[in-house]
Amino acid sequence: MRLAKYLANSGVASRRASEPVIRAGRVTLNGETVTDPARDVGPNDAVAVDGRPVGHGDIERVVYALNKPAGVVSTARDPQGRPTVVTMVPQTERLYPVGRLDIDTTGLILLTNEGDLAHRLTHPSFEVEKTYRAVVGGPAVREASLQALRDGVELEDGRTAPARVRRVAADTIEITIHEGRKRQVKRMCEAVGHPVKRLERVAFGPLSLGDLPRGRWRKLTAGEVQSLMDAASA
């Protein structure tokens, strides 16, 4: 296993965030300072960060589900001092969000201490589905607009992959996508003449938001975590 991935699995930081930690000379492997994030780590190797031993075998993989309110930032820290999803969950371990929701988007967001799982759940190559409920403007949503979203629409960064879409009400649709482009659902709806007024994520892979109240969180069961891992194992 590469060193950056090992640190991510150990809950030190995400794989990407672990790389500058390694390059800064803060990590040792069997007592030797290592600056190459791609350095191989074996099962019997001793890894330390700032002199503190770490190992992905001695921490519990945890995942929390949070019903994010509007006005909360989907990052671990915010330089503007706005509330973040991480501050909403009491924790004893380092957590970071699995992907992002826009500040005005509500609904299901996951937080975990397992960097590799977060990577697999969000990387487009694993095609983990996310489902959103959108209240839209414009005229009543008709079948032609739904079919256009299902087929894929042309955006400035290319055509979107086919999506599953159903009409919930005259001004509300539910859409399931597996890509992770910035503001994708909002841009897709706008492209078919229905700008989004409110957006809520109601499912992430096999996990549904259910009746979790807005602003509340819960720790996932071992079975739910396993189902997420299975969804991201393609």
C-alpha cells in the first residue's frame, strides 16, 4: 500500500491532504523520514506522523450521516468562520466530509475518518449514485423535460451521463446521478428550463436520508457502512 493511502486509511487526513504532510518531512517509516507519498508500506512497517505512531489497523472506521441545513459549509474548516458540517458532529476522531453540498443545498452528507472510503464514494469512476429532490421554477415540469434529463443534457463541461428522473409534483423532481460535477443538478435543471429553487439530497448510494431531522446526525451501523463499501467496490 502506498504511504499516502496508508495515512488516509489511518484517519490522519484524506489521501490528497496526506501528500503535503509527507513531503514536508513529518512522516517516518521504520524510523526513517520519508518524503515520497508513493512509498510502499508493508503490514509490518512502523509509520509515525510528527513522532506519533499511526496504523490503520488500530482505529475504528466510522461514518456519520448528517442532515445538513442551509448555510452550513461542507468542509472541515472555513476561513470565513462559517459553521461547517464537521463542527455539527461531536467527535473523538478526525472527520472529513464525503464530497460536498452547496451552502444552500440541504440533506444527506456523510462524514468519515476513513480517507480511502471517502475517495471511493466520491470518485466518478466508482459511479456511486446520489439522489436529489429539487423544487424548480418555470412552468409545470412535463415529460419532455424529464426525458431530456434522463438522456443527458449538454453543459459547458460536456454532456451529462444518463440519469434516473421522476416527477414528484408539478414543480418537484427527484433525480439520481452518479457523476460529481460542480453544481451539476442545478445546471442540468436550468438547461431544460427549470431553475432550481430548493435542492435536497435524499440518498447517497444505498443510504437514504429517511426521517433524520434537519441539523441532526447519527452514526451508521456496521451493516450500513458495509453497504457503502460494497457500493464503492466496483
